[in-house]
Amino acid sequence: MPNSNVIAFQGFHGAYSDLSCRTVFPDMTTLPCATFDDAFAAVRDGRAALAMIPVENSLAGRVADNHYLLPEGGLHIIGEHFHRVRHQLLAPKGATLAGLKTVRSHIQALSQCQNTTRELGLKAITHADTAGAAAEIAKLNDPQHAAIASSLAAEIYGLDILKADIEDAQHNTTRFLILAREPKIPPAGSGTIMTTFVFRVRSVPAALYKALGGFATNGINMTKLESYMINGRFTAAQFYVDVEGHPDERSLQLALEELSFFAREVKILGVYPANPFRHQESQMQGED
């Protein structure tokens, strides 16, 4: 039996993935892993019951590594979480904004906070991880050097938040998938259900057009469709798809049947409840 009270994530303690784990599963112990592959392995070998894996960000786009890992990782998607990213400017105790000279963070965090770093005249230094940058700043203990990381990182590494919520875009949100060794499929009709799958199209004219036609004719809402190369070949593409619907519902059954005529290697990665954030976002878009 896997360790039922442990959830794995990629990064250092205090990373946004760690914060997401603690937000969704406050009673679980978080397990930091050096790579995404290590986080998958932690669940497969029983060191963790779950993994929290980022797949896309509203500003930076998809997390490419995980689109490759999900189909081959041997795990099942059992849920999703949308985490609003709030970047904090962290520095050692006693530091001041006027005294700062450099700021360290992951390249995406740096790019998402350019207004503040430019305003303060800080030299940006790229780090592999936001929480790792915070740990480094704590170790340096130099009031001239700061990091961009989460409020959790500030707490863990004993840093002051000199400026809060410094991200340029207020809609900065990361979508995470929750993975487990066994599927946890909710019953059909129990609210909005998401189904995630991958497939490859046959090498025939208009194959993708024909493969997706069944989703339109059966009224299936496709919320995500992405392609990426596999095995390093420009002629071989795999498609990653999120749809609203349950495989036990007749409409999605028909759509998947039609897909199978024109595609190969259709593989369902997970059937899970849609996060309420989807409904809230749809409402906001409707108001716009």
C-alpha cells in the first residue's frame, strides 16, 4: 500500500507546487522531488499516495515535460486544481527596498514581475526554482539580494516579504493535475466531469478533422487540444485533449467511437470532477 498521507511534487519546499499541495490536502505531508519524473516515481513505488503536477500556466503556457510524462508515467488523473500565483519579493531580515541590488528566481517568475524589478532597478539572476532561490537568499543573508517566491517560501526560509503580490498580471494562474496509482472515477451525472486522453492520428488526409468531428456532432465541449512531437520525429504527432463529459455518457461514447475510426493509440489518462474554478472563469468571461 502506498503511503496514504504523503503527496509528491517537483521542487523545493516552499515551491508553488508545495503550496498547492498544502492548499488542497492540508493534512498530508508534502514530499519534494528533484524532477517531475521523480514525483511520478514516488507514487509508483509507494513513497507517496498522490502527486501534484503543473500542466499549464495562463501566462507561460504548457509545462512541456509533463505532456510527455503523463501518457507513459503509469499514473491516473483523479483531480485538478487551479492555483492563483502570487509572487512575493523576499529578502533577509532587516533588508530594505532601497538597499536591494539583485533578485533571483525562476526565469518565468522573473518575466512575470518585470514591472517591479524595473521600478526598483534590480539585476535579475535566473535560478532553477523559485523556492530554491529563496533558500539561497536565506543562506547568503545579504540585504542587497532578494528572491521572488511564494509566501510559503518566506515562512519556511525565514525571509521578510518586502513587497507583496508583485506579478504584472493579476490573472496569473497555474493548473495542476492530481495523480494517483489507481483511477478514482466519479459516477456519471455527478456534476461536471472532465475526461483527459491522448491519441495519434492515422497518416491519411484530413485525419484530424475527421477524428474530431464526432465531438462537435455529439455536443462535446473540448476545453483543450494540443499537439506535440513524439520520438523526435516531425511526422509523428500526439494530441492531448481535455473534454467535458463522462465516458459512460452516450454522447462521449459516440464521440470516442468515431475518434477510434480515424486515430490510433487512444488512451484515457483520467476521468475526474471539474474544478469549480472552471465555472467561475466562465461566468467572468460571460460578464466581459
